[in-house]
Amino acid sequence: MTECQKDGIPPRDEWTRTSAVTRIFCIVAMLLLFIPLRTLVSFGNAVCPFPYGGIRDKTILLLRALKAVLPLVGLAGLLWTLAPGRLRKAVCRLVDREIGDGKWTLPAILVLAAVLRLGWILCFPTQLYAESTWYFEKAAQIAGGYGYVYDLQSRNPTAAWPVGYPIFLALFFLVTGPSILVAKLLNVLLSIAIVYLSYLITSWLLDRRVAWISALLLAILPGLIVYVGLVSSDLLFMALVLAAFALSLRPVVRDQPPRRLALLNPLLVGVIAGGAALTRPPGLVLIAFWAFVRVLTGRSEWPSLWRWASLVVVGALVVLAPWCIRNYIHFRRFVPISNNGGANFWIGNNPLAYGGYIFPRDDSNPLAALIGDEVALDEAGYRLGMEFIRQNPVPVLRLLPAKVFYLYNSNDAGLGWNCSAATQPGQRGSGPRAFMLVNLVYTCTAFFGLLGLAVMALNFRYVRPVAWSGVILTLYWTLAQLPFFGSDRFSLPLLPILTTYAAGGISALLRVDAD
């Protein structure tokens, strides 16, 4: 085995296929210029299962922008691959020397991430709206010593929404007092942690030169930046998922630690996974994945894998067991996280379901009359959803592609929530062009992500098995969402996976025949 094969880099003769696939991607992007906008709109109307009649204005703007931007990206990439090899080698070495290997590169990216997010908070003021009001009020009540109760009048214990994020806010509200600004500044800190964790994960899955590109992409991704303006659980959940992922990968890609630390690592993974589950219920199903990561190495024996998995579960139970016991005492039923799972299950499985979010407040929704009784609503949601599945198995199966479509088709849910929470109607940054920009960057990132995966597949023999863990996590997460409904909010934890493979695609394009 050659040195380059040890590092997961294909030998020289393998770059021929990589060059071919990068040029094919560039040519395909250029061909979009010749497809009429009317054809793209017709195709969008045909595949988009939106129930209210066709694709929206923001999507038409996006298609128009893609017709201009992607061909330019493809042309630039193709010209780069055809440039003299000596020039491309010189540029790559300069980038490696000045940026890729620079000790200030990552700190600069983290500072950039912070500046962009602070700028959004200042330029687009928001107030509490919808579930933000719930999270903020419950955090203030916990900090005030009232516990997690439905309201201050009845003082009835609640589990209507997950408790993790209110507890997180309450820890800081004990010092600062309830403050929307504090919640937003915490979002900035969480975002910085997310970018840093993304860098670590990418450097372990691929390499450092790809890692700083991935971190930069995540730092400037507008669909992620806008979440700092919201009092929501999304960024906390995302940070906890990435932390659990990074800790699960560390023993795989780094030297084995001493035995005592080796036992501590899976326990810590379990504790963080338990915290993620208390923040968002789907985090509960991820606990099994953190144990599976070790299988990808092919180095661990089954006793070691079972020990790792058991310690992860123990760590999660340390966090989750007290909450489950508390809920059983108050509700006389097993409630592992919250009482809103039934409503989400019904949204994905009812006569009105189309794959996305729909919860009418009229007689067409049998759950609307139960709002205020969280236990009855939760039980009815699961019961009615299961009845619909049993009576309509074929329509339910047909809904699955639509759920996947709404899970990944855009990256603008955070912007939409910001617009609804804006302090002034029609604030700058809330029009269709803002949505177009957010989704344009997301779509271009996805384009390079597909290129990165194609390059990895072509050089499968030289890619470490653990590098595919992001793909497996994406598939696993997608399956976990199928019983419910699709929303790009739910795919937010996968954005670092997308930027990882997109950075791999960009790196492959820049280094075609240049290494």
C-alpha cells in the first residue's frame, strides 16, 4: 500500500475518473441555461405535492436565479479544470500555505460566523411568536421556581413540549433574568460551537483541507444564520447532535485513550444524547446510531461494541429516567419526552395530509377541540393516525416521497419564522428575494455535496469506511422522520453533513490533476 493510499488519497492514475466526473457535473450545470423557465416551472408544479395549487413565487424566483448562477458555476469550474496544471498547482499550494495550514484560519471562520449572526440580530429584530412564546415563558417560570407547569394559574405540571430547551434557557435566566436578547446571544454561542464541531467532524471524516471549507460554508449559510433571531430549540438540538457525533467518532479516528477515559467517552455520549432527546424527541432514536458508528471501522470486536452501546444507553438513562419517572407520577402513563408526538403523528397521517405541515383549527381537524388537554390530544393523535394508516395503506405509502421532499427541498423555514416574528411588518429581508437567496445558497451547496459523494464513490477503495457515516446518519434520520411529516427544520442537524460533502466536492474540483 502506498503512502497516498494510507491517507485515503487515490493514486495518480485514479484521478482520471475524478477529473471526468467533475467536468461532467460542470457541463450538467451549464446545460441548465438552455432549459426554458416555463419548462422548469411546469416540472416543479408536477413534482411539488403542495396542496394549495402549484409552486410559490419564491420558487419561481429560485428557478430563475439557478438558471443564471449554476451555469456560471459550471463554466468557472470547467475553465478551471482546463487551465494549465502548473497554474492550478501553484494556486492550490498558495491556498494550503496561507489558509489551509494557517493557525488563524479556523478562528477567523468562527469570528466571521459570530459577526454574521450578530449582524442578523441587529438588522432583523424579532419578538416572541408561536412556540417561541412557550419556550420563553416556561424558561422564565422554571427560573422563577415554579417548575415546568402549563400555566401559573393552575400550576399543573406539563410535558406538552420538550423540556430541554426551557431548562437550558432557565440556567442563564437565573443569572440574567428573562431576556430575549440573552436567548439570542446564546444562539450565537451555539452557532459558533456548531461551526467548530463541524470542522472537527469533517477533519476526521475526510481531511483538514476539506474541514476548513466545510466550516466556512456552514458559517455563511444564510438558512442557518437566521435561526439566531429565534427563541427556538433548533440550534441547541443541532449542537448536541454534533457533540454526540464528534465524541462517537473520536475513539474511531484518534489513538485509543486510556481505559478509564475509554469508559468515560461512551457515558458522555449517552448523557449528551439524552440531553438532545429532552430537547427534541427524535433525538431519542439517534442513541442507537452513536453505537453503530464504531461498526464502520471494522476494528472493534463484538464484546467491545456491546460494552460501548451499553454505556451509551446508561448515560442516556441518567438524563432521561428522572424525567420519565416525573411524567409517570403526574400523567399515569409512559411519557419519555413530551405529549406532542401524537399531534405530529396525526399531521403526517390523516385525510388532509400531503407530506408537509398542516394543522387546521376548524372542524376538519378532530384534534382542534382537544387543544388545552395535552394528554387527550396526544392519545387521540396516535389513535386517529393509526386508524388512517390501517384504512388507507396505499395513500400512506404514496405520502412517503412527499415527506422526504418537504424534509430536504428547501432551507427557509427559519427565515419564514423570522418573518412571522418580525417586530415590523414588511421588514427588509422578509420578501420573496430573501427566500430565493437562502434557497439558492442551499441548492448550490447541495450541488457540490452531490459532486463530493460522486467523487467518494468513484474512489471507494481509498475512502475510509467512517467517511460514509454522514451518509448513513442521513438515511437513518430520514427513516426516523417518515412516520411524521416533512419540514426543513427537521433536517437542520444534517446541514453540517451536507457542507462536509460539499466541501469535499469543492476540494476535488479545485485539485483535479493538481495533487
